Amino acid sequence: MKKKRIRKKQKYFSRGVMFLICAIFAVLFLAPTVLTITNSFMTESEINSNYGMVFSTTTGGYVSEHVNLKFIPDKVTFSQYITGLVRSPEYLMKFWNSVILTVPIVFLQVAVASVAAYSFTRWRGKIRSGIFFFYVILMLMPYQVTLVPNYLVAERLGILNTRWSIILPGMFAPFSVFLLTKYMRRIPYALIEAAKIDGCGEWQTFTKICLPQCRAALCSIAILVFIDYWNMVEQPLVLLNDAEMQPLSVYLSTINSGEIGLAFAMATVYMFPSLLIFLAGENYLMEGITHSGSIKG
Amino acid sequence: MRSRTKTTEKLSPGPKREKRAKRKAGKRERFKSVTGRRERTKDFLRSLCFLSPSFLGVCLFFIVPFVVVVKYAVTDSSAADAVFVGIDNFKKLMANAAFKLAAKNTLTFSALAVPLSVVLAIVLALMLESRIPMKSAFRSFFLSPMMVPVASIVLIWQVLFNFNGSFNVLIEATGGKAIDWLNSDYAQLVVILLFLWKNLGYNMILFMSGLHNIPKELLEYADVEGASEWYKFWAIKLRYLSPTVLFVTILSLINSFKIFREVYLLAGNYPYQGLYTLQHFMNNMFNSLDYQKLSAAAIIMALVMIVLIALLFIIENWFGKDVEG
């Protein structure tokens, strides 16, 4: 009896320790995001007095004052947002660049992938499983490998320095084909069979049976693809020479030291859509990640 | 539905026999749906129709140009028409100091960051699996960095790790000596932290779903037998997690090659030499349009990736074989 109680106590104790560790981790994980958001509401002068040292001095220079990391602004102001979004349209332009690169990729990639995934689900032969295996390999290749072919094609087609040089390869990225195929293979075969018996053609089976069945999958894949491309840096740097066309992700790093406050505001604006999507579609995202969980299955 | 298929998989007699059974089932499926040769070719054409948009795109943007890449890699650049030079370009590349530095940095980074992210993700997943309060909130907190674009967070990272930054304030307050984080050998550490911050959540979710799939009876049985938590972890959980470990390792490996993004946003195109990654090298080659070196580097990278992944698969097969059997 006593032993049991001690054990119980131990259990509670270890659980408490774990909770504490998790809490510490959670603070560490959240802090950068929260700091960026709160700092975007500070006035320019407050930002400068807090972080001026970091962005103005070159490294190794004489240190007179240290930074002052602050969570809560002295005075909440939207002036940074107003300057960024209303007065200087260049940020808005860059934001628009990000949108116009990412959104078509998300939709087109999911569309192309869902059709291909249907093909991989519905018919399985040696050739097709060979192709599927090839897709997996391609999916695993880093940018250092795939960007070179992309560049060569873009050059040959004359679409280098245009948005198409990013959108077109993005459209055919094999990642979502892989993921969607894994989802679709879970659909019971009898369902497809039944549709056929009822006189559905392939296209009808695809649109009326398969797609509705994996609506959740489509959402989660769209989210994953969106994050990937919203965050992109490598492709625009290599494929777009024109500074005008760079997305905000690249442009943010070129902001000069005089505009740190503005940079914080724009950084917040930039993370806003993805955070919104996270809050809205967290369950889809979780499910998408879970199902991407094994390459072999 | 899902859980049932999982258990049958687990209980199946063995990989080989399972494969044979699967093949048979596949054949049956095909015969069931299609009768007669004409129907079959029709069916094949239909399947091609569905596959073609994606496959043609992949051919156009990845496969065909990759053939060109191979061609570039084995021919001479200076000659007007291509002269076959064999592995000359590779030799030149291997002798290139910048490439060597980049390869070394990228490999050290991967060698440090990948195991760390795997181990820490397992630890986090195990902690969240044990019954602690606010579990789902923690899960979202840990996952949230994944959704934050790196570009947005770099400012804070600079504030933290600048020579005049917060960490140095903290160090000096405790009597230490300030470190120039981004311009010293500590730079890799900074980037590893950023990498972990970004990727741990994703990996953790993967491990959590892996843990979820472990048959509960097995763990209960171990409890009855009086197994310690530690033993349960090594003998049961890790065995069942091994496919997930494989996947997370591959994923982290790929992500570790993408670290250029973070480095570029933190330190620009010409960072401290400890941060010079392969992608930096590639970018410079793109700028000077050195196709030969680019192609050779791309091919080497592809080969290294394939070898590494094959190796991981072999290790996983060896480690997890008595689970499946």
C-alpha cells in the first residue's frame, strides 16, 4: 500500500519535471515569433534605442551600449505598418511577388499531383512503380541538384528571369504526388470497383470518388506546399536576376540598418498568412505530416 | 480502417512472403478490372493520360535537363564543340578550394544537426506522449516555428547573436567573455540552433505518430513483466520507431542541405568561412555561369545523396527486421 503511494508520488513528480521541461522548450520555441510580432509595434526611436547597436555598428567595433531585448513595447504604434504598407509601395510589391509566385504553384502542383496520384493508385504495373520510385528519389534530391537542370531548361525556353522559371518547375515537384498517392492508396478498392460497375468513367471516378475521399489530404498538402514556397530563397536567387521580382523573403534580408522598425513590421506581415493558415488548418497540417511519415509504405 | 491495415502489416509472415502475396493481389486486381487484350491496352492508355501531365513536366524540367547536366559534366567548356574529357571536370572540382570548404562545412553541419534533431525530437515526442497537461497546446507551440518564414525571424536571431547582442550581454553579465557568434567557429552553432528551432516540431509530430502505432498490448505486457521505462524504450519503442527514424533522418538530411536559406538571410552571400555552404558555392557558379563545375557538383551531390539514403535504408532494414518478421 505504502509502496504504491510512493510510486504514485514518483509518477507525479516525473510528470511535473517533464511538464516544466516542455514549458521551457515552448517558451524557447515561441519567443522569436512573439518578439518579432511585439517589436513590430514599437516606435522607430524605441527600436533604435534597443537594437541600434546590432544593426549599425560593424562587427568588432567599439561597444558602447548593449541591446535591450524587450517583449512589450513602451508605446504601441502602427506607424511602422503604415509606412510599410501605405507610404512605400515597394514592400507591398515584394509581398505581391511572393503571393503571385506561391499561390499558382500551390494550386497547379496539387492539381497536377492529384491526377498523377490517381494514376499511380488505380493502375500498378512494373513501369509505373518504377516511375513512382523515381519520383521518390527525385523528391529526396536537394536544391543543389535540382536547380541546375531547372536553370538549364529555363534558359533554353527563354523563361529565365521571369516568374515562370519558378512556377513551372514548382508545378511538377514530385513531393505532393508522393504524398497524395499514399493517401489515395488507402481508399478501398471496392469503392472504385463499385463506381465502375455503376458506369463511371475514369474521369468521373476520379472527380466523384477519389477527390472527395481525400479532401483532407488535399488541404494538408496544399498547406505543406505553401509553407515550402512561401519560404523560398534559393530559387529566386538563382532564377530571378531582377531585384524587382524578388519575393519578400529575399528582400527582407536586404533592408538597411536605418529601417529596422520597418523590417520588424514587414517580417510580421510576411509571417501573417502562414500563421493564419497554421491556426486555421493545424489539424490538416498535423495529419499531412503524420501521413508523410514513412517512405516505404 | 487504418489501424486494422497497420496491424495486419505487423502480423504478416515476413517481408518476402508479404511481397509475393502483394504481387499476387496486384495481379488479381488487374485481372479483375480488365479482361481481354484490347481492354488492357485501352486501360494502359488511360493510365498514361492521367499520368502524363505530371510525368511530362518532370521529364521536361528534371530528367531531360539532367541528361544535359551529365553531358556538361563530362565535356570541356573552352572548346566550341563539346570534347569528351571524362572525369576531368570532377577532378578539377575536387581540387577546388571553395568546393572543398563548402563540402566540408555542409557535411559537418549535417553530421551535427541531423543526429541532434532526431534525438531531440524523440525526446520531445516521448515527453508529450507521457500524460502531461496541455499536451495539444505544447504540440502546436513546438510546431509553430515551421510555419514562420525564416526571413521573418532572422532579425531576432541577429539581435540575439550579434557581437553586441543579447547572448553576449548575458555572458558578460555572468562574467564570461563576449563571443562574436556569427564571425567565429561558433557560427555553425548558431545556425544549428536555428535549424533545430525550425525543424524539431515537424520531426516530433512524425515520432509521435510513430509512437502511436506501437501495439498497446506489447507495452502493457512489458509493464506486467516489470520492465523498466528505459528497457521498454530500447527494446520496444525504438524498434517500432525505426522506420520513422529512417524517414526523419532522411528528411533532416535534406533540410540540412537547405540550410543555405538561413545562412544567406543571416549573413548574406559572403558569410564567415565556417558558414560557406554548398549552395553558396553553387550560387557563385551560377553567377559566373560555370556550367561544367555546376554540373559536376550537382552530379556529385546526387550520388552522395543516393549513397547516403541507400545506406540508411540498409541500416534500418537490419535494425528493424525482427519487428516486421
